[in-house]
Amino acid sequence: MCRSIKILFNLDPPVTEAEIHAASLQYARKITGITKPSKYNEALLTAAVDEIAWTTAQLLSSLQTTAAPKNRDQEAEKAKVRNAGRVRAGTEK
């Protein structure tokens, strides 16, 4: 759906509330197409982001896995490599 939404589950160190909120805001902006809401829509968007963040936190705390946690630095490096490949592919057309 959106390349810049990051995986939040099973990371070392664990995800923070701020990261969950940022992902929730990004998700709400993506599905609504609103990045700068009007005064009327601002309260609605804020409430939706809060609900999405709460639900996301509940989901992440409920999930279980036997896999070792993913190293954030390694995952970030993999993402940079993938992104560089996309940028290169886009400029070669």
C-alpha cells in the first residue's frame, strides 16, 4: 500500500508509542488523501488517528512469535538498498 509505512512488530528495541502514532497518522493521511485537514476535519482526523494508534498498540501487544526480533539497523539498511534500487529503476526508463 505505502512503501514508507514501517514494520512495527518484533523489533529490537521494541516499537515506541511515538512510532505507533506516526504510523497511524501516516495511514490515516494515506487513506483519506488529507495531509493538511481543515479546522472541521482536524478533530475528526485526530480522533481517528488516536483510535488507529490504540488498535495498533493492542494488536502488536497481542501478537506472538517464536522468531528472533529483527534488528532495526539491519532492517533500515535493507530498506535503503531497496529504495535505491527503485530510484535507479525509475530513472532508467
